[in-house]
Amino acid sequence: MRKSAVRLVVGMLLALAVCSSAWAAGAAVPAQDATTWHVGVGGESPDHALQAQAFLPTKITINEGDMITWTTNPEFVHTVTFLSGGQASPVVAPEGNIVIQPAATAFPSGGPSYDGTGLVNSGLLEGKGKTFSLTFTKAGTYDYVCLLHPGMAGTIAVQAAGSGYPMTQAQIDAQANVELYDKLGQANQDLQSAQLGSKANGNGTTSYTVVNGAGGNQASVLRFLPVNLNVKAGDSVTWLGNDPHEVHTVTFYDPAGKVPDFIVPQPQPSGPPKLIVPHAAPENDTAVDSKDLYNSGLLAPGQSYTFTFPTPGVYTYVCVVHAPQQMFGTITVSAGQPASLPRTATGGSALPLLPLLAGAIVLMLLGILIRRTPMRSVP
């Protein structure tokens, strides 16, 4: 009897727990005083190669007077920017004979509250754990973006003060994790499906096409694919961008020295520094034959750049934009076969094939004659 009562109590508690969970998942959470909510900014794989270019979760519902704090998840850089129908500042822009990153993109503006009007920008949130907070003072639905990554957007639905919340912070975090792993899964599929292209040329050389980053649908692969490539002297390699969220460079440099900078701050008499982009334009030749700097300049999505490699050696290159994420590659160039000689089987002699066949036939005929000739006795 006592055991049955215990089982009944346990069963009732379990049923109550299940009902409570169902209510939490499907019913509005009672309104409280002004609340601070948390949203993630981006996410990545442990090696920084796969990036979720998303606010996590993409949409959140809060009340008037509530605050949202955004926190960066990856060792990467993003912005949280409310344009209020205005135009986005460019990532980089010309200024005289140099290229800069505009202050309107790089540095904070507006805030600490938002009523649906004006520009509010976090500025560059670079590195894991960086935060930006904003209080929402008027009901409405507000879209926001990352200025650095086209397609990275989120939505804040602000209800009237005192409304019930559709989700708890724990449920918001769970939704964020679902979206994060979905984006990283997409990036991994892009990584696995990337293919090296090659085309034989009439002069005996080969033209290769390397994937210069891959992505889409708020997911990115920050790698050259393949990372390491072996070619022959005289071959050429084209890098083709395939990620709508990112710009890249293909920059060859001496690995014994310093990795070229993407941004160089230049102090000003007053205000923030000017952010110069020193390697925004192509530099040096398109034939890489030394350890000097050879640079494609900034390549927007869909743009390509081609280098040829006339001299054997090992050449190291980097995307200067994503060097912190380890976007490096190498081209190993071995001596090519002179164009005047025909190509023979791998591992065979460099002698022409027909003389070899002719020699083998002569030796075979001599063997037949020797076997058929009668042996004479020695007197």
C-alpha cells in the first residue's frame, strides 16, 4: 500500500513537471519589470574556419523599456547596426590616393536607447566576448544588420510595456543554438563540396582554380580550398570568390617576415584614428617568382585573380582580411617538363617512346635467330 502511494505521488509530480514544461513552451511568460535579454553575434568552429554569419537567434520579441545585450561568440568581427531605413556605410572607401575603413562603420554612434529612428551602430565588435547594449523605448518591429557581412540581419519585435513574453531567455538560448548549428552545418557542407578546378593548356601547362572562400545563407568557410596545391613551373592559379558575405585577398609574402596588415590605424589631431587599408589594391606583378609581396587587392564576392608561377619553389600566401582566422595557403612549384619534349608515362625514362619500342623489337628478333641457328661443333 505504501509503495503504491509513493508511486502515485511520483507519478503526479512527473505529470506536473510535464505540464509545466508544456505550458512554458506554448504559453506566454508573464510580464515583469524591464528585462535585459541576451542575443549572440556570430559563431564558429574551433579552428575558426566555419563561421555562422548570423545574429542568434535571428528574431526576438521583447517589451518597451527592455534592453538587449549582444555578445560576440567567435574570435571574429561584426557590427550591430540599426539603419532606420538609411543607407549602410561601406566597409571600405577611397579617400584621395588611399583606401580607408569609414569611421561610420568602424566606430560607435547613437544609443544607448532606440525608438526606431536614427542611426545606431555598435562599431566594430572584434573578438570573443565583446558586448553592445541598447534599450528599446517604443513598440514596433525593427530590423538590424552587420555592416561587414551582407545578408547578416536580425529583427527585434517590441511589444507594448506589460505584455506577456512568448519565450523565456532559456528558450531563446535554445533557439539560438539550433540556428547556430544549422549555419555551421551549412558551412561544413560548403567545405566538403568545394572542388579544385583544372584545365590543360596547349603549351603543356595547366590552369588551376582554387576556391577563395565559400558560403551563403549566413554561413562562411574562411579557407582557400585546397589549402595546399602542387603545380609545375609555368602553371597558373586563379582564385575565385564564392561567398556573398565576405571579401578576401590573395597575398603572397615572405613567411620569415610579418603577415601584412589589413588595417593600419593612423592617429589624427582630434577624434578617432583614420583606419587605412594598405593592401586594398593589386600590388606587384601577376607572375610570382620570389618571396616579395604579390597581392590581388580586395576581392569582392564573385571576383577572381590569377597568378602564374614560372620559378620552382614554395610560396606562402594569406588573406590579409582573415589572417586571425588562419586563412593561409601554399603553392609548391616543381620544375616543369620542357615543352619541346613529349610527355611520357609517370616514372618512365625521358627517352622518346618509339625508339624504346624499336630497340625491344630488334632484341626480340635477335633472340629468335640465335635460337634457330644450329650449333657447330668445335674442331
